Amino acid sequence: MRGTRAVLVGLHGIIGEIVRSALQERDVGIVGDLRDETDLDATLARVHADCVIWRIGRKDPAAAEVLAHHPQLKIIALEDDGKRAFLCELRPRRLPLGELSPGLLAKVVEAAGR
């Protein structure tokens, strides 16, 4: 298997051909090719993909739900016409706050609401 493992979702027609052609020239293996997102979660559990390339059309993909089950995954969401794309990822971070005080705690909680 090649380096990066990708699952394609909804990539048919000319845009699908362009994406497949671009991936063949790189160190990317297509480990799943789905017509729609119906079996995406089960496919991801089976193939252990690194990324999903998902043609979203005019709707927002359920990226948050997919990322909740597969937090290391990266989702590249393509608009229907293929002119724009968005990278969706879940990046949990742990930032050291130092010695905790009531004032610091209030400041961090206040900043979380922004």
C-alpha cells in the first residue's frame, strides 16, 4: 500500500476523474470509493484511512460527526463545481495554563466564550 490512504465520497464525473488522476501521480492509495456517505463510517473503520475527499455539493458535510468517530482523519470537502475546497479536521490541544488562580480560571473561561 502506498503512503497516504484516502477514501473518496461522491466523486463522479469529470471532477472524480481529475481527483483520481491527481492522486495517481502522488504517494496516495485510494482505499475506498463511495457513491455517497451512507457507508462512510463503516468504511473508515475497516480501511483506516488518513483522509477523505468528499464532494459536498451545496450542503455542508457531516464532518463533525465523522471526525468525532475518527479524530485523526482529515476531510477535504470539495464544492460541487470543484472550484473551492475546505480542510476539516479535529485538532484537540492541551495548553499549559501554569499555576491556577481564581482570576486565571475566570479569564480562561471568559476567553472560551469568544
